[in-house]
Amino acid sequence: TGNRTFTMIKPDAVENGYIGAILDKITAAGFKIVAMKFTQLSTRDAEIFYAIHKERPFFGELVEFMTRGPIVAAILEKDNAVDDFRALIGATNPEEAAEGTIRKLYAASIGENAVHGSDSDENAAIEGAFHFSGREIY
Ligand code: CMP
């Protein structure tokens, strides 16, 4: 698979003061940060970013949550980035996440689950391009 993935440190983790701890786990696991910004999603941004979940019952809650405060968005580089990053963050539901994973350590619930990780190389490219122009990737 490809060598890049896209991540967001979500509003809950920012509010709880976990930006530094999460970035430490990411870099310690061998990911190189090639783009990064501290930003806040507008409602429109969140609705576009999560368009795939539009028909889900939790869509409104998801958009509310993701726009309620700032996030850290980043593009990460590593061999096998998408799969290795998903292993590092753990299952969507922190109660099911393996010991030592970012969600097990820092997430409270399936809705407020601390971090995003792209689920495919194709989505990694789409999501990275949503947040970063070519000139913001180093
Ligand atoms: P993520 O996989 O990063 O992107 C989709 C998000 O939808 C997911 O993280 C959760 O934050 C959220 N989500 C998934 N399932 C539920 C659920 N059952 N209830 C609330 N939020 C959910």
C-alpha cells in the first residue's frame, strides 16, 4: 500500500490537552509529519469531509462534535502508512481498542474518539487534499 495517511487530532483530544502526547506516539511509531495545521472545521467543511456518513443516524452529532473546537490536521508518511496508522490508533470504539493504542489511551467514546485515520490510500489522498495545498506539504 501507499506511504501516506491523513489524521486529525479531534476536538475532544485537543480540549483534554493530549496534542503533545498523541504527536509523541505518532512520531515514536515511525511516522514522519509532512504537513500539519491547527484549525477549526466549519459546519460546511465537516459536512463535506464526512459526506460518506450523511445517512447515518449519528451524522448530526458527528458534525456538531467535529466543529465544536479546534483540531490538528496532518499528513503522515511511513511505509504502509494507512494500515500501520489504523493499528496505532486502534478500533473506532475505544472500548474495543487494543491496549496501548491511541484511542484506548486518550478516547472516551465511539463518537468522541480522539483521532481520525484514513481508511484507504484513496481516501488518504482525498482527505489530505481537502486540508492542504501542494505548497503546504513538505
Ligand atoms: P472516524 O472513523 O474517524 O470517522 C467517522 C466517525 O463517526 C468515527 O470516527 C466516529 O467519531 C463517528 N462515529 C462512528 N460510529 C458512531 C456512532 N455509533 N455514534 C457516534 N459517532 C460515531
